[in-house]
Amino acid sequence: MKDNSQRDNKKLLLIDDDPNLILLVKDYLEFRGYQVMTAENGREALELLDHNIPDMIICDVMMPEMDGYSLVKHIREEPKTTTIPVLFLSAKGQSQDRVKGLNEGADVYMVKPFEPEELVAQVESSLNQIKRLSSTMKRIDGAPTIHVPHNVELTPTELKVVQLVAQGMANRDIAEKLNVSQRTIESHVSNMLNKTSLKNRTELARWAMESNMT
């Protein structure tokens, strides 16, 4: 039985040059209650994005004409698409491949072959992060601006962590995404609270959003 109570009207863009994968994944996602648009490569996807803005993009990495890396670069440079979460699908599963995919702008990196249920779980997790971020923005609208010392400098890792905190991710999920221990993430959060003199993760998230770090 379909469980689409929270998925109705959520539109996904699925991009892959393998017609069999497109057929199977599209069918599975539609059965779970999502609307699914499809494209065979990055150029075709960009044409669709001119007229249709999905809630999330699921994209193969290696494709003819325009690969996933080039597509994500275009997506992140365009204001109307820059915040769309992107999930990379790839047959390359080495650590350096995952790191490159995330550094290039993907939010999630999954290795083929994958279980359909895991794909759905990753899609739902990403969409829920967007929902939490939207809720946070509504709560802070009109609230006093967060003030921190003007000379605060974050390390590259701290910047990445605070961006994920602002997206509504828990320390455990951030640790998994960055492939480090939860204790390491807690240490980064603690260091940032000390640097900024802020009181908690919520204020860190507000500071990140008000400072356009996200």
C-alpha cells in the first residue's frame, strides 16, 4: 500500500543515461507517492529546469554530453536552483569518489547498486532537512539579529559543520555525512560556541543563516 501522506506534490528530477535504471527507480518512487521527471543527461536536465523546479534532484555522475559534476556546477550557480538538494548516484564507491562528489556540490552520495528503500530514505531525509530549515527561518523571522565578535574565523571543517547545523541536521547525522565520529562533531560545535560566545546550536544556526553561510 502506498504511504504518500507526506510525499504528495513533491517533485523529483531523476537523471541517468541507463533507461533500465530510469524505469525501475521512477516506478518505485512514483509508487511511493512522488512525482518524477526524467532526463538522460545533464543538458536535457538543464532544459527541464528552465521550466520546472523540482524539490530534489537524483543524478548519475558519469553521463554523456554533460556529467553530474558539470550539471551540479550549473545548478549551484543559478539562483533559482542553487538550494535544491542533489543526490549523486555512482558506480564509483571509493572514499575519494564520495569526497569529490560531496565537494562538487552534492548533498548525498549513493553507490550503485543500491536498495530502493535506502534511496527513498535518503530522499526523505533530504526533504525533511529542507522542511526543518524552512521552519527555523520562519521562527527566527523578526527575531533580534545574532551578534558575534567581528573577528571570528572558522576553519573549513567548522564552516561545513555550521552549514549542516543550519540545515537542521543532528550531530549524529553530520558525523555520518562527514565520515567522522559524533564526538568530533560535538567538539567542533563546542569550539564554535566558544569562538562566537553563542549559547546553543540554534543560535549557531541563526548566525550561519543571517551571515549567508548556508
